[in-house]
Amino acid sequence: MTTKHRTAPLDFALIGAQKSGTTALHYFLKKHPQVTMGDQQEIHFFDEERNFASRPPDYAALHAHYPNDDGLIAGDCTPSYLFWPPAAERLCQYQSSLKLLVLLRNPIDRAFAHWNMQRFKKREPFDFLPALREEGTRTADPLSVDARRFSYVGRGYYSRQLRRFFQLFPREQFLILKSEDFRERPLEIVNIVFQFLNLPPVRSVRSKDRNVVPYEREMSKEERRELAGIFAGEIEQLEQLLGWDCSDWKP
């Protein structure tokens, strides 16, 4: 009897960062004829605590989202994995040869987009700066629902999140890209991703914003200045860690 679902481990994961273009990249990955991204955009297997209440975890529950087709490479797009503390070790224990894709956006703009999304979903009663000041209290439990929803600044500390993964996975298994480059040169970046996954390139992509909610308002100069101060040291650490020039992220 042939099983209906995948039994082999996944090949790659798009692990973050939230509000950095992962929805659009997921769309292009899903369109590739040699890729399956499962039956939903975000599987949320490795950041769901109940999945790890027993040992070993029931990976069949993860694989049930994927067709039984050995001709396809399989990936998971869940951008909270980068941020969720236990996810790195869980992914490594699951498949240490997993390839990891990361999109990183200017953390200043990412934080404001995150806040705007929560306002749009009617979850955030505070204006932006008051929400930042409440963040430490609201996210004190790093595995809580509030930590997911209100980690506007916390999710932007990319260097500490990447180091957690670098301790477990070889650097050659990572492809880390700037969200801004993806927005400006989508075909080039998509084909860089496909090359990393050993997939044939595509000749064109339909450049279209996805998962974009209307902005309640623009970020003020005062808000941008405050966030620039918060993230100044982090941006420098990321430049050193990745060998990047992030001058375009600095005011």
C-alpha cells in the first residue's frame, strides 16, 4: 500500500524574518515545478510547543502536510523559527543537513510593519512608541503568545538569533539575503535561491507585494530616531557577523 504523505525529511526551511518578504518568496518557491511547500503557507511545526511535549516528536504530523512525491524537494516557510528560541535545536535534531533560507529587513522598518500588522488585526491597543515601551513586560515569557505578537524590537536582534543557528548548522547551509534586495531585484534573488537549492533558474517572475496590509500611518521622524538608537549596535554586529554593508539601514 502506498502512503499518501511524505516520509523523507524536508530539504529546506525559510526561517525568517517576519515582515521581510517571506510570503512573496514562499509564493515563488511554491510556483517552481520541482518544489513542494506543503498544504499551507506556515506549517508552524517547530515553534509549536505541544508538538514537543513527547519524545520523540511525531514528525509524521509534519510530513502529513506534504505529498508523497520523491521527485520534489520539500520546504517549510515559517518565519518565526528564526526568532523562536527552541526552534534551532529542534530543526537540527530533525535534519542536520537542512538548508536554511533567511530574509532580513531593516529592523527599524520591520518593527513598524509588525506593529502596523497587529493594529490591522485589532490586537494592539497602543500607539507605536508606547507599544515599544510595553514590550519588555508583554514578552517576558519568551514562549508566550504575547512574545509572538508584540516582539517588535526583539525580532529585530538578528545577530543573536543567527548565532543560535550558527552554533548548530554549518554556515554553508545558510543563504541569508536582504529583504530590500529581494524587493528591488526579485528575479535575481529568486534565482540565487533556486541555485542554492540546486534547482534550475526561471526566466521571469511576477513581481507583486504579498501579505501587505494597509498602513495606518507613516512612521514619524521621532519614532525612526528612537528605533535607530535602539538598533544602532545591533546593525553593526550584524555587519560584522555577515560581512554586510548595512549603511542603507542607518539614518
